[in-house]
Amino acid sequence: MSQITKQLRSQSNWFYSLWKFSRPHTIIGTTLSVLGIYLIVISLLPDSELKLGVFFGTWISCLLGNIYIVGLNQLEDVAIDRINKPHLPLASGELSLRTGRIIVTSTGILSLLLAWYLSPFLLGMVSISLAIGTAYSSPPIRLKRYPFLAALCIFSVRGTIVNLGLFLHFSWVFKQSQIIPPPVWALTWFILVFTFAIAIFKDIPDVDGDLEYNITTFTIQLGKETVFNLARWVLSVSYVGIILVGFLDLEFVNSSFLMFSHLTALILMWFKSRDLDLQDKIDTTSYYQFIWKLFFVEYLIFPFACLLA
């Protein structure tokens, strides 16, 4: 094998490790949230220029912030991840702790600098998100030790701060009213409830490592079956709530599409949960990823509902 081939393979392996370090499902969620809110703003302003440079700058800033938050969590949880998630690059040794610290520090700083350049609203959103992410993972605060506060961190950032912050940012860029319209409020409340289900479900596959390192979670306190059923009913409440909102015939929203799409997702969610084996870590993790896919879809459903209005 030639030296060039070895170098290319080494670089390829490094970028794959970096991709795993960034937790791809969160990267996809962040990407779609930025795209979804951007499309909603565009649907309200059909005659405005697209300003794609602002969109891509916002996307990159949010991605960098995302990597900072999930990377910091891995730096603080290496020992736990060796049990719960041994495939992660710090836990497996693919990336060194020094490399992890460099990535986390540089992405955090670059995220803030880019947000500062683009708008005060984006800077506020990114700053608050990074502060909460730091408090979630890092001693001495380490809010992830407390089940309710851990869940609050996750659904407050994903559900409220990101959606409202991005809308205010894009509205400021387009020099439009800062009054938040009904579709954004509906999406925000839906995601707020939905991410609570994600926040409590995520610990079901990780119970072994959490027990060993004294990380208290709802799963440890209440049991897998109880948390699973709670998460499923929370998801159901969020879907039924949006279906009922459809009957209000909100301005700027195609209510028929909104109701039909969420009814379909609700049925699919219950269908997929029928044969879930909570004692099978692979099966449980697969269902957790399925919930994330439902989350992804929301940032396509709401913009389409607005564009079809």
C-alpha cells in the first residue's frame, strides 16, 4: 500500500471518527430545525430574497454549537460511555481526550463568533444553548445527575430556545416584524412536549452505565416499562394536540395537511412500539432512533403546511 493511500485512509478514518463524535442524529435534528424555521419565515414573506448566505452561516453556527454540546458531554462521560456507548470515539480510543478538548473548545468559540457576526438574536440563542449544555454536562453543576433538570435542559433548548431564537434571528435579518406567528408557536409547543419524551426515553438503553456511575435517571427511579409508557403517552399528547389545533384553522397554515400528517405519524408511532423488547438494548436503541426520525419529520411537516397555505 502506497504512502498516499495510507494517508488518505488515515484521514478518512479521522473524519469518520469526527462524524461519530458529533452524534449524527443531533446534527440532522439541528440542520432540519434551522431549515424548517427558515422555510416558515420564507413562506410568510414570499416576495423576499432568499439570503442563502445568512441561512448557511446560521446553519454552520448552530452545527458548531451542537458539536460543542455533544462533545463536552462525551468528554465528561468517557467512563460511562465505555459501558453504555463503547462505539463513541473517545470511549473506544479512536480520538484522544486532547483531540476531543481541542474540538470542543474550537467549535464553541467559532459558533459564538459566527453568531455574533450574523445577529444579536442568533448570538443570544447560541450563548444560552451553550451555557445550558455546559451546565448539563460539566462539574460542579452537572445537571444531568438530576432527572427533571436533565430533561428540562434538553426540551427547553430544543423546544423553546432554538425555535423562537431562530425565528427572531431570521425575522431580524429580513427586517420583518418580531411578532411570533401561530405556526411557530404551534411548532414550538409541539417540539417542547415531544423533546420531553426524547429526554426521558434516551436513558432506557443506558441503564447499566448510569447505575454503575450513580447517574440518577427516570429509568432507574421508575423502571423501563413505566418510562417507556410515559414517553409513548407524552408523544401521543403532542400529536393529538396538534391535530386539535388543526381544527382552529390557523392563519398561514394548511390545516388539512397538518392534521392528516400528524395522525399518520401517531398511528405509525404506536404501530412501531407494539413489539418493542425493552430488555434488548439494540431493539430499544433502534426505537429511540425512530423517535428522532419522527422529530426530524416535524421540521418538514410544518414548513410544508405553511407553504401549502
